[in-house]
Amino acid sequence: MDGTALVLCDGYFDTPVGKTAHGLVRGTDRYRVVGLIDSANAGRDAGEVLDGTPVGIPVYSSLGEAMASLSKQPDYLVLGMATDGGVLPPEVRSALVDALRLGIGVDSGLHQRLAEDPELAAAAEAGGAVIRDIRRSKPFDELHFFEGKIEEVEALRIAVLGTDSAVGKRTTTRLLMQELRARGIPTEMIGTGQTAWFQGLEYCILLDATINDFVAGEIEHAVHQAWVDKRPRVILLEGQGCLTNPAFPGGFELLAAGRPHAIVLQHAPKRRYYDGFPGYELAGVEREKAIVELLSQRPVVAIAINHEKMTSEEIEAAVAEYRERYGVAAADPLVHGVEEIVGALESRFPEAFS
């Protein structure tokens, strides 16, 4: 564990842009999260805001309020936003400057290099703090090209893909990992974005910061390394974007290089348009499922529901509809858990569960 962390997500915690903060609130092995900054929800518990269940993480209105309330200064201020283009929102800049001057390190998963920003670099120097820009490619001599060694991996490989970006793929993947491990099934998860890194995953690639020619090779290397190191029975692959997203068409390399045996498809039934792109209608489950299965020649075995903007009745209706229409397991992982999805995997791949 790197230390204690305060998560900065002011103005974004109730939106898909706050997905990094969402992941940190739901669980991380890298930090002990001691609070979250979001003026719109100040005074509440971050878990209660996010999922309706308190987790002991208070929400503060500002950095100043957090510093006055906490018994000890945190080691890190972690940016909890995943903005379009990975750009720093100007309204949070002052909080970063203040934190750095206090000697609090700043961890950022944005594309924008905060350590190269003159104002932030000066504040870090003044406070003796460190800025960690984690969303960057490995040094060139550490990158891997696809070699075909994925064929040596004997573990069952499951990819969790989606019908959009910021739709819950990482959360579902992590819940599956936890459930499988709880059942005594040795399982590893391959993280593919900055939030997975912030959550402390051992095997993690920052796909959208990797030189394109090496993306497939890095996926293969991470899966192969997890197999060599741990010999797990199951390896889970966290999806990025979606195959049809106009801005984030992720998933191709995961299918081609990770060569999963099956796919879990995540969908938010109430979404009409791709996140952040009104006017661009979602392809939806029918088309996304067909594309995924055509590309991979492997089945979608379950549909995971993201319940944003849905009532409990609508959630149950959607789950029932997808079970009947597609003949696969369906569940909202945050409402129902992932037991049905795991059951579908066990039924199809009993050798991995024996």
C-alpha cells in the first residue's frame, strides 16, 4: 500500500466522468482512502452517495475542510476524474496547487502531464511534494510486441466488454475476481486503465497511453506474465471503451491478443447515446453482441446491467428481458451480485471450477 489518499472529484462525483473516484470508493489495495472532495455532496458518506451503502469515506466540500477535519495529513491527493481527452479541469487547479504546497503528493491518471505544468511543478517544489503522472507508456525498451505466447496460457480467459465507455466494465471485472477468489478459484485480473492502477492491480496496462503497435503485445505479455507467475485457473480482462464507440473504439486488441474463451457484456439500458456524445446513438446489446461474437468467434455468456437512472422495477424488467431474449445469464452486479454470471461460466467451463 502506497499510503493514505484524499480523492478530488469536485463537481464530477455524480457523473460518469467521476469513474476513477467511483473505483477508489468501491475498493483499492493501493491507498487507504480517508476522504473525498465534492462540494455537491459534502457531509455525506461517499459510499452512500455512490451505491446507497456507507463505507466510512466522508465527503468534504473543499481541501481546506478536509485538512481541518482529518487527524493526519494524507500522503496523496488523487484525481478522481477521467475527463474526455484526459485534460485537467481548470476549476480543480487551485486545490492541486494548495495540496502540493502543503507537501501532499498528487497522483493523476490524466493524459495531461501535470508534472510538466509550470505552476504545479513550482508548487510541488515549494512543498517538497511529488506529482505522479501514471497514464504514460512504458519506456520503449520495456514494451512488448505480440509473439503468440498467449497460446501457452492454459487459464480460462474471460473478457468483460461493454456497449459504451464508463459503463461499469472494470467494476464488474473486479467483482468477478473477488467472487471467484472467495470460491477458492485462483483468479487474476488484467487491468487496462488508470483506475485499475489506482486500485492496485498487480497486472495492469495503461492501454490508451501505449504506442499503438505495442498494445496487442502488452496485453499478451500481461496475460502471459500472470500465468507464469501465479498459474491461475481464471484470468479476467477489463475492457476499454467499446467496439462501436466513435471516440473510444476499444476492445479489438483484447479480443485479438487476449484471445478470451468467453465474454461478459456490460450495458446501461437507459443510455441512448454514447457517453459524452449526444447524437451518436448506442449500437446496443444486439449489435454489440453480434460484433463481439463475430470478431472473437466466442460466445457472450452473460449480460451485466448498469442501473444508472433506473428504478428497481426497471432493473428487474431489463434483467428478465435479456435472459429471455438472448438466452444468457443477466444481472446487475451492484444490485444482485455476480453469482449468476459466475454460475454461467461454471456451467460452460466446468474444468476451470473443479
